[in-house]
Amino acid sequence: AQRVTQPEKLLSVFKGAPVELKCNYSYSGSPELFWYVQYSRQRLQLLLRHISRESIKGFTADLNKGETSFHLKKPFAQEEDSAMYYCALWYQGGKLIFGQGTELSVKP
Amino acid sequence: NAGVTQTPKFRILKIGQSMTLQCAQDMNHNYMYWYRQDPGMGLKLIYYSVGAGITDKGEVPNGYNVSRSTTEDFPLRLELAAPSQTSVYFCASSYPGTVNEKLFFGSGTQLSVL
């Protein structure tokens, strides 16, 4: 069955430290993967998608089909990066499923 | 341009009652989704629709029903509410033809079943 796994519920780092939020997926076809972010008291919003290979707010994510991973990385965390981060998989002509989410806390 | 509008924002139901969560979007999006968000569980897909008249089950459809008679509206019906349906419900929509662009979320409906 298709599944998205984010193994860390909470990730706590200090400002300026590197950040890596892990995401693994299970899907036999060609995946379309995304990262969404939810800041406090705001709606979920798209952070980035693998197909565009973009960098948003300093975050990047590389699809590794061999390891079935799509980890989110940022070299220097900022306090304003504190939020819930969700990895998502789109497949089967319209289904979009999410992982359990990782709360990132960046301490001053 | 209102985006995705969900009503109500809060609701308390008694066990066995029924209700409809409303979702409307004014962006002419073909794709619409219903998710529930439980603490520590992330978002679970309940139902989705790729266009008017077309709906399909997601990961957790039991206890829910949907309809999509128009492009704009995608209501979620709870029949015989149970405490396990206590959750925050999110509706979302995406650009016509592809979800590779961006998913727009509503502000959520907090539902308690007591």
C-alpha cells in the first residue's frame, strides 16, 4: 500500500544549525512528492515540490528513488522556520496522502 | 477571491447525530479533497474528487459520504457521528488538471463528538 513515513515527531535545533527532516515513501510507480508547511495558526501551504527542483526559503529536497526518500534540508535554520512540516505523495490520478508530520523547533 | 471556505469552524455533535461540513472554492479548481487531522497522526485523506460528478475514497472513508454536484462545492456528510470522528477537518483544492501545482487549504472545521 502507498504510504508516507516521517519518523521524527519533533526535531529541535539551535538557530544556525543544519536541519534535515526525513521522509520515506512507499509507492511502486513514479512518485510525485511535496513538502507542505503549517506555521502557527496558519493554513497548510506548499513549501516545495520535487518536480520543480526549487529552493524555497533556503529549503531543498532531493528525491532518492533508490532509498525511496525525499528528505527536506536547510543548511542554517532560522527561528521563523519553526512549524509543522508534512511530506506528501501524489499518485493514482488525484490521490494526495500525507505523512504524520514533523514539528521543527528552532531555538535562539 | 475567497479561496477555499469551510463552514462551520466549530461544531459539537452528540453520538448518533448527523451533519454536513461545507466546503466551497471560487478558483475553478477541478481537484478537491477532504482530510482529517488528528494529533500525532498527520492528515488522513477521507475522500477526493477530480471533477464534478466524480468522487473516490481515500485512506479513511468509513463513516463519511461526499458529493460533487458542482465544481465549486464539495460537502462532507457524517452519518451517525461517533467519538472516533472527533477531529479537525480540512478541505483543499488544486489547480485544474494537475495537483503538481499547489494545494489550497481551508481554515478547518473542529468537530467534537460527545
